[in-house]
Amino acid sequence: MRVVSGIQPTGNLHLGNYLGAIRRWVRMQHEMECLIFLADLHSLSEHIPAAERRRNVHEMAASLIACGIDPEIAVLYNQARIPAHAELCWLLNGTARMGWLNRMTQWKDKAGKNREGASVALFDYPVLQAADVLLYQATHVPVGEDQKQHLELARDIAQKFNTDYGVELFILPEPLIGETAARIMSLRDGNAKMSKSDPSDMSRVNLGDDSDTIAQKIRKAKTDPEPLPDNVDALAGRPEALNLVTIYAALTDRSSQSVLDDFAGKGFGAFKPALADLVVETLAPIRARLQDFDAHPEALEAILEKGSAKAAALAAPTLERAYRAMGLR
Ligand code: TRP
């Protein structure tokens, strides 16, 4: 089994990112061969200044390592260091169909009414994503609901390429459906996802927040006046209460029901301090590692350089075979 997964580089990661995708990868790296990369080439689909892009890639890489991705175990790199991603994308552009890309819901959502003004990179985004995984002969790709369609497209492209050129070059990657990642919601609104773009910093716990800030954010989190119930069904219609219980459960690797077994009948005056302690305890070592990287940015460069060299070596044979299959070499 070989897993390949990418993440869009953004700065300012928060508890929702950690308990969602990142922790899943941290566990996966011990169970199978994992290649994890920062999708910096994908970030060209929207314009941002160079300095911001550079900072995003650094912050994301530092956060992943701080959260437990071990670059000695998983192969960790950023796309842009490996020309093979862009090269294979171009080769696959001959195979992908306009009609297929036009049906992508992410394209439709992001381009909205302004298709004429959208970048070609936004339209071609799924083909680059196909290249990302086909390049490494990935057997599995961990996908959330929003990326399923892109993975299916990668399979369609792989199959058509193999058929058109009469080769058995690309492996058709399977989705890796894991335990459903905890959906962590805003601390100010239990119906909105915790998000780095929420204008209120009180809505999220950032990985870099210090312990006092974390405790304050949990203390001020929106709740309701009722005590906690003794079963999960009774949290229906209480999105803020449900969210805090979900966070507690995720941090302790327990079910929400087992958390309620402990706290049934207690109010938030008792629950919030317990939750705050847990979040502080979990994030303190992560924040410390982030500060180390702030002090030694060159360490991060070296890690990404090394990871990229490993990935480039894994990618080279498949890229060469693709060139040959197409009569380009
Ligand atoms: N599109 C993915 C996302 O937004 C990121 C991504 C790029 C990716 N290339 C990938 C994910 C390859 C898995 C495999 O989340």
C-alpha cells in the first residue's frame, strides 16, 4: 500500500485542522508508506503575493511536523521542488477531457459565475491532482467528501491513458476511507466549521495560541444554559454543546457517549475547565515545536529538501515511462 496525500498550504492552522486531516496522517504514517506534500503548485489557481505563498508553505510544513508527521518516516515535500508534478500534469492534459473538468463541482463552485475570469490553473487543478498521485503509483488516497470527485477523475485519466497508449502504466488509486474525521465547529457558532477565515479569532483555537489564550477561548465559547445530557441523541439541536463534547471526545480518543457518561448532569462550568486543560495539554508541545522552527527556519528547508529528493527519485521512473509511452522519448 502506498498512500499519497496533498494539502493546500495555508498559514494559521487550528484545532479543527489538527483533529481532522493532520492527526489522521500522523497515525497513517506508522501503518503504511506515506507521501505527504504541500500543494504549492495548486495554490497558483488563485493569485497571492510570493511572500505570502512562501510563508504559507513554511507554516504548513512546520505545523505538520509539529503535529507529529515524522519526516524520517513519511516522505514530506512541497510539489514545486519536484518538476515531475508539472511535467506529468502537462502529459495528462492530452488525456483529460474538457467535459470531465467542466463537471467538477469544485471548479463550478470556485469559478462561480465568472468562468471567463477564472485562471486556467483553477480549471486544470484536478489534472495536476491526478498527476500528484499517478506519478507515485499510489494505491490509496485518503479523501474527504469534497475530494472524492477529483480522485475519480484521476482514475478516469489513468484508465484512458493506459488504454489509449496500450500500456499498463498507471495504477488506479482507491479512496482510503478512514474513521470519519471529527468535524470541529466554530466556538462562536456550532453550525459553522472552525475556519481560519472567520473574522473572529475567538471562534478557533490556533495551533500557536498560548495556554492562557486557549483557556480564555474555551471559557468564552458559546454554549447554552442546560446541563450536559446522558446520551448523544439529546445533543440534537444543541450544536455548541455537541461541538465541545466532540472536541473532548476527539482529544481523548473516546466516543462522545463515553464523555457524556462522565459529565451527564454537569453544567459547562464544570465541563469547560476540563476541556480547556485537555486542549492546553495537547497543544503545548505542538506550540513549542512551532517556536523551534521559527527560531531555525533553515532546519525546515533542509527537511523539505531531503523529502523532495526522496520523492523525486520515486517519481522519476514513472515519468520516464509516460514519456516513452507517448512517443516523446
Ligand atoms: N485538492 C486537495 C485539497 O484541496 C489537495 C491535493 C492536491 C491533494 N493534490 C492532491 C490531495 C493529491 C490528495 C492527493 O484538499
